[in-house]
Amino acid sequence: IDLIHKNVSFKVFEQDTWFPYLRISNSYNRTFALTFELGFVRKLCSNGVIFDKKTVKLKYNHSKNQKPVTIVKDISRLKQLEQEFKDYMLNLKRFYIDPKHVFPLLCKCLQLKFEFLKNPDSPFYESKLKKLHLFREFTELKAKQYFSREGDNAYAAFNVITDIVSNQNYYHNLSNFTMSPSRNYRMVSEWMREFVESAERRDFRMEDYLKNYLNGNK
């Protein structure tokens, strides 16, 4: 369950408004612990990301010996997270991204593996390859939409990725998405941090950064 706080908002760019939201996860059979995670969701298109799992995640395991959970109300820490999120968004806009690299970026971000490509004799090879091509074409179509609006930069790529992650109820592109949806939202946040740190290095080359994922773009 996602609870969006629409009375609290902030702008990253003049036309770009975001809301904080709280994701509540639980399970009826003790498979997953009761978990609360803080994220941010974009007003324009409802794309979201769980920003920081380490500092704002509360976890309550289904156990008779579970210790009471103490919730610390630290508004200053939440404001700090908001500012950190803004800073990363602004940084993403600084870095040029060629639209042709969006699909391998998506694959790297979500750690998507296409092991079937190593076994062309598999009876399911052709059907999986067709599905992969459709997924790539769909991603590139989304890239055209966001890149025309935001420019050829990492922020546009971020919006493509969050769109695909946030709308799986409609797109059905990601395998096993329903088994761990929050993981995908967190991976976008982790990629955002990792990419900014990598792209700021003088020796950064996109081809090297994506070398293990470029095959999925063919």
C-alpha cells in the first residue's frame, strides 16, 4: 500500500513537483515482514522511487518474540532526505545520455539478465528473444517521450526507468516483478547514486560503464 502525502510537496525543477509517500508492505503468511519505507512520487506522471532504505525503513517481523518497534519522529532527517533527493535529481540533469543507451541503462539499473542469449538452441529461445525485442522497443519509445521533454540527459533516463517500474500493472514488462516490487523501486535509487558518483570521474566512459549490458540492446 502506498500512502501519498499530497499536502506536502516540493519542486526539483520549476515544472517538476514531487510528493513524499510511505510504502507499507506485509504478508498474510509471514513471507514478508511488516515494513515501512519512505519514497518520493512525481506529480506529473505518478512515477516513484524508494529513496533510502537504510535510514527510514522500519521492519516488524511476524514473531512471538518480536521486540516493540520505536518510531523516532525526526523531521530534520526527513527534510535532509528531501534535499538529498533534489540534489541527485539536479546532478542527473548535468550528464549527457545518448538515447540509444537507455535500454542497457535500464538493464544495469534493475540488474536484468538475459541468460537465454547464451543458448540459442533452447526451445524457448525465439519466443524469449521476441519478448526482449518488444521490451527494448517499448523502452526506446518511452525514451523518445521523456528525452524530447527533458533533453538528452540522465534525468530523462531516470524518468524512463521509473515510468517502467511504477506502471507494471499496465506494462507487464518485468519478469517476476510482483514477487519483490519494492526491490525494483530501491534499485532505481541505488543506481541514481551510483551513476552520479561514476559519471563525475574524469575517466568515465559510457561504453565501459555498460559493457556487461550492451548485448541486450542488439
